[in-house]
Amino acid sequence: MNVIEGLLYSPSHEWVKVEGNFAWVGISDHAQHALGSVVFIELPKVGQTFKKGDALGAVESVKAASDVYTPVSGKVLEVNNALEDAPELLNDDPYGSWMIKVELSDVSELEGLLNKEAYLPLCEE
Amino acid sequence: MKTTVLHDKHLALNAKMIEYAGFHMPVSYAGITEEHLAVRTGMGIFDVSHMGEFMIEGKDALPFVNNLVTNLILPDTTKVTYALMCDESGFVVDDLLVYVIKEDKILLVVNAGNIDKDFAWVVKQTEKYDVTARNISNDIAQIAIQGPLVKENIEKIVGTTGDDLSFMTYKTIPFEDGHVIFSRTGYTGEDGFEVYGKPEFISKMWDSAISMGVIPCGLGSRDTLRFEANLPLYGHEISESINPVEAGLNFAIKLDKENFIGKDALVSYKENPKRKVVGLELLERNIPRHGYAVYKDDQEIGMITTGYLLPQVTTPVACALVPIEHAAIGTELYVQIRQNKVLAKVRNRKFYTKKYNK
């Protein structure tokens, strides 16, 4: 399972890439692998605000629907619409396939997320 | 958890495993889409050894089974009959296949998840008949080999061609030092065969098929294939609360038969239908799934029984149980998917044209 440096991870297998007050959120390699081929992605609307732990949308394989939870609170600035037409990108390049760009409302939440070393053991399952 | 004789082979093939009906079963190997397409265009093999088998024996076997199930069972030892076992209220105990082995020996094939419930039900019904029922599920393994290329290749797997078998017929064939039941049946909408026999025989056939390049298929594609071909699944389109008339299974209900359990109730459902399992297509991209609520405007009226975004199909489709007044083709309904109500239209349930060898 591929886990890369420089990202933060949640126990529910989302990743967060932070730049200043902004963050991009996607799902980890472990998450896409467990799900199998992704055939549908539901993204939120630009301007929606979420609290940490809210379902920001869903990713679905042929067989199963899984909610994706935002690991950070904030307002959605952009959504990656390219994924709606090509959901398989989440399988092919999970760390290149961000789902939403968020303006962080509470930067201190980042302290509760996991770095590569701390997240890796959660991918053992 | 129970396992089938092929369990180690599934693990060796790196299958994604799940618990299903108390068994540790493969849900997919290479992927549901790949397996679905293998069956539609080539050959796929399924381990269906978890299915239940009951042997009914005795002088009254035929009248007993005709009282037990909705379809007409003839003393024809080549025919396989799809039927339903209903209770007195006409709701479904299970759906099953009936193989008349001899006039006094009949094989019933039932769903894995219902084996214990079904066997108790069957035994209870034997009281007034000179028959015995044996649950032989643990002694019998089963594979399904399905797809358009199967007919040219089946001989290499089972040692006999199926050329003399048409859809829903069977024969008993020799294999090694014994026999197996070989039938032109399946649950995919495609031509193909199912084989029932001793676990070691089925295990050998599985190995031959895999070594020939037949694609191993799991429960995931079994479900997408059966749904696409409009074949019902117990617990979804039929259940203890959805009767077979509502499910559109009138072809398997013979109301002109003298009597059978649930007949009176089914007559009244047919005369005065209240609900129907309809096809739906979504007018925007999303995936309707089992249990999602269906609305007419703001009123919740029904639920999705099965739904998918099927491989190589761009429109999401589903079956839904709705009141008869909202069942007409073209009716606009909504499916509640998470926070959204997604517009859908009632359509027919023929998502795929079956390719049986009739």
C-alpha cells in the first residue's frame, strides 16, 4: 500500500495536503484499494461549509457506496469535477486525485491528523 | 464461518472474500466489471457450493412437491423447474429449482441464506405425505460455468458435451468413479451449465476450468449479472414481505394447479394487485441501491430492491417496489440518495436480452 510523505492522513483513510490556510482532500491508496474500481463519485458544491468529520461526498464501486469524511473543517473553494467524468482516476492516482479544496477554518485540527509513519500501521488490515 | 471445498483455491487466487449466508465466499477476483464482462463475452466460473440441496424421497414425492411449490412439477426426469415456496399468506419462503430424479426422488435447490429455515418448513409440510426430506447441502458442491463460449468448451471440463441439453434441462453424467448432475441452467442470463456433485469431483472440474483460462467470478458479478438479466434475488425482489405476483413471477405460479400452499392468497393478489416491482432508470448519474427510499413528489411510496451502475451501461438502473398506481412505464419518481432526491423514470425490467439455448 502506497503512503506518501508530506501529506496528513485520517483514520478513515482520507488524505489532506496543506498549503498555508488551504487544504486539498482525497482518499488514500489503501481506501481506493479496499473499495475496488470506483465507478461513481459524488462531490459537494463550491461554497458549502463542513465541520471536521462531516460526509463531504461519496465514492462508489459497482458493489458498495462509501461516504468520504472531511478531516478538516472549512469552506469548499473548489471541487475536482474531472473526477465525475473519470472516477477511475481515484484508483489510478489516489494522491493526484484531490476531491475538494478547502479554506481551513481551524488550523489547529491538523495536529490531530497522522503523518506517514503514524498512518502506515492503519493500512495493515 | 462455513467454507466450501474450493475455499483454499479462492484464497490462492487472491479473491476478495466476504461473509455471505454464513459462508466465507469470494466477492470478486480480478474485479466485478471484468468478471461480469467475461460472462457476457467469454466464460466465467462461479463457486456456488453454498447453495442448499434437499432430497425428497418416497411414494408421495411428486404430489408433496406440487403442494409445496407454486409451479407445476411434471414426472419428467430431464426437466429443471424454477418455482417458489410460499406460505399460506402467499409471501415467499424461498425460490428454488426442482429436479425430478425419479418419480419418487426429487431434488430441491434452495438459497444458502435460507437453508435452515427452508428445511424446517419442508419437514413441517411432510406430515401428511409418505415422504422423507434430507438436507444434503453439506455433501454436495456446485459450480456454474457461464458465457457464450462455454458450449464449445464444457466437454473438456466435465467430460461430456451439453449439446443434447436445452435451457432448463439436465442429465446425470458419469464422472471419475461416480456421477454428477449436469444441467443447462444458470443465474446470469447467459448460456451455460451448472454441475452438482461430490466435493472432490467439483474441485477437479474447477481446476480444469481455471487451467483452461475460464475466468473465476465471485458473488459481486453473480449479482450484477442476475440483476441485469432480470432474475430475482431472495431478500430483494421477493421476500417474506414481497409476494411473487408483485415481483412479476406469474410464469412460475400455476393457479390452475389443483392446490398448493399459498394458492388462495396468490389468486387474490393477482385479482387485486396493490404493489409491483418495476424497473427504474435514473435521469442523472448516481447509484440507486437496495433499501433507498422512492418518492412520488414529496411522498415516500416505495424502495429500491436492487440497483446498479452496470458495467458498460451509462444509465444507472434499478428495480423498485412501488404501489401499482405509480407503476406505469414513464412515471416520474425520485430516489433518495444521501441528501439528494434524484429523478427517475419507470421503465421495463429488461436491462439485457437473455441468451439462453432454448
